[in-house]
Amino acid sequence: MAKISTVESNIVASFDKVRSDILLLNNEIRKVASDMELMKQELSRLYQNYSDMNAQVSSEARKDDSGAKVEGAKKLAELRQKIEQLKKERSKAQKSKVIVKKVSARAATKFVASKTGKKFHKPNCIFAKNIKPKSRVIYKTKDGALNAGYKACHCVLK
Ligand SMILES: [Zn+2]
């Protein structure tokens, strides 16, 4: 029986050891669990920070975006204004080109006669100005007009 009792006490001792091991393990598990809880809190804090940051970044991005839109609209308006200005300048240039053409055409026109008239004139003569375009004849030289049978108006003789 003594042998058995030794065995029993051995068993009890080993149970005690196991129990204390389990308690230790339990403590360990609790510690790990509390660590895990802390980690979870830390993680959720980090996650909160992250989503705050994300929200901030996207709101910044939106702000930037609207800023860029405003900037783009401004540039577009400026461009339109420049185009309008260029158009105006171009039409002005075209007008002055037309004027130059008219002036140079007038300068090239030395003498004017009418198909139905008998005299030839200088372009600035009042009679020359009264000649209708369809009956107007132009001569570059006095001789040209004379050879065509026209007589000189007094404006030519001046
Ligand atoms: Zn005349």
C-alpha cells in the first residue's frame, strides 16, 4: 500500500504541478489576451488615424481639384479674351490692308474717263468722282487718254 501511496502522492504532486502550470499558462494567456486587447486598441487607434488622414487627404484633394478648376476656368477666360483680341487685331489689319489696296489703286489711277464722256480727269476731280464704276475707264498716262480720243479736263491742266 505504501508503494501505492507513494504513487498516489506522486500523482497528486504531478497534478499539483500540472495545475500550477495551467495556472501559469492561464496567467500567460490572460497576459497575452490583455496584450492582444492593447494591440487591438492600438490598431483601432491607428485605423482611426488612418481614416482621418484619408478623409483629410481626399478633402485636400477635392480642394485642390476645385482650385485647379477655378484656375483652369480663369486661364480659359484669358485665352478667350486673347483670341477675341487677336480677331479684332486681325480684322483691323484686314481693314487697313483693304484701305492700303484702295489707296494704292487710287495712286495707280492717274487719269479717269467715262465711257460715255468726252473728257478725262484726275481721280480727285469732282467729275471723276461722279463717274459710275461700270462706265469708268482708267489711263495710266495722259497720252493713253488722249490717244483714246478724250480731251483733258481743266483739272488735268492745273
Ligand atoms: Zn476734271
